[in-house]
Amino acid sequence: MTPDINFGFGLSKSSRINLDNADNEKFRELAAREPDILKCMACGSCAASCSAGNFTELNLRKIILMLTRGAEKETVRQLESCMFCGKCILVCPRGINTRHLIKSIREIYCRPCAEPETGNGI
Ligand code: SF4
Ligand code: SF4
């Protein structure tokens, strides 16, 4: 029997996505606004350096990957944990302005969570 070893990371559950049926309309809108997203090579440097990633599910690499597959429902809510600290910009080898990208993703995919706080519903 293999002993349980905590390596500090885990494997994602297997998933199956039918790309022929994927709805990529929002991703096309995002890519038109943020063409640098097409440069992402899914290296994971942003996720590894993320200030919120240690405490939440936030994983920008995974979010970008899922958006390219039209599967935003599973991941885009993770962006509510983003603190806009900008560490991910510093480490991205492709020079993507990830903070600006996150803002655009929130505006396009998560319009309610992108709206500014009005305070006490006023
Ligand atoms: S800006 Fe957001 S995604 Fe980037 S390192 Fe900071 S908390 Fe993480
Ligand atoms: S660091 Fe840049 S290239 Fe690497 S996964 Fe993040 S956004 Fe993509």
C-alpha cells in the first residue's frame, strides 16, 4: 500500500469538454479586448506566486485554460479572491498584464461581481 504523502499540491479531477459544443463567444470578446491572453503558455508561474492562491482556490493559469475551452462556470468565481496585488504580472514570462486581464475577465464573465460596491444598497 502506498503511504499518503502531502506534497502540497493535488491532482485535478478528470473532466471532459466537447469543444464542438463549447460556447466561446465571451472568450472571443475577451481576446479582442485582451489579445495578450493568446500568448499564455499555461506555465503556472502566476498561480505559483499568487498571494491569494495559498488560501483560496484562485488559480489564474487554470482559469485562463478553462476560458479558452468555454468552461468559465467552474472557475471564474475564483477571481473574487483576487486582491489585485500584481505579483502575477512580475513573474509572467510572456509579459501579460495579468491584473488588467483579471479585471477584464470579471467585467465580461462575472458582471455582477465586477460592479462597484455601492454600500448599504444605496
Ligand atoms: S493580482 Fe490576483 S491573481 Fe495576481 S498574484 Fe495578486 S491575488 Fe493572485
Ligand atoms: S504566468 Fe503568464 S504565461 Fe504563465 S500561466 Fe500565468 S498568464 Fe500564462
